[in-house]
Amino acid sequence: MSSRKLSPTDEKNIVEEITKNHISQTELAQRYGLKQATISYAFQRVMGETLSEFREHQTKEEVPETELIKRFIDGVLGKGQYKLLSAVAEETEMPLGNVARVLMAYRKAKKKMRRG
């Protein structure tokens, strides 16, 4: 990972990704090919507070429930899975959480079967 300097535009984009799109510091570091510390430093330079201070101020009310569910599904089951699982939930008329649990159980069982 590089510790190169970020342009002001890159710094602005990083802050926007974190504050509006709720992209993780780890994902941004990978995307930009940087250390996580560089992402933190850029955030602090633009916002005037550390990333952890910013996260302390956030409340669940600031992030819609569907966004929390989407972030959980994409984080646990893989990016882009939210849209697919939403379609399955609608088709089966099952709650989205139940569809996610079934898929997670399926993946776990599949791994066990491969091992022996």
C-alpha cells in the first residue's frame, strides 16, 4: 500500500464516500491503493475531526433501516447481494432477513459438505 499524497479532489471524494455512501475505511484504502491511516488523515484534514469521532456522532436514525440492512447483507454475503436477495424476498413473499438467513445457512452447509 502506498502512502502517497491525495489531491484535494480525492480527499473530498473520500469524505463523501464515508459520510454519504457509508463506505468503509478499509474498502476506500483498497480502492485508492493507500494505507488506512492515509484515509483517516484525509478525513480528519477535511472534516476537522477524526473518523472515530465522526462515527460516535452518527446514530442509527441518521442511516435509514434499509441502508443498514443493505450494508449488512453486502458485508456478510458479498457486494451486490442485497438487490438479489430483495428480489428473492419479493418473489417468495418472505421477509428479507429470513431470506438472508437461509442463504447463510446454505453456504455454511455447503462448506461443511466440501470438508468431508
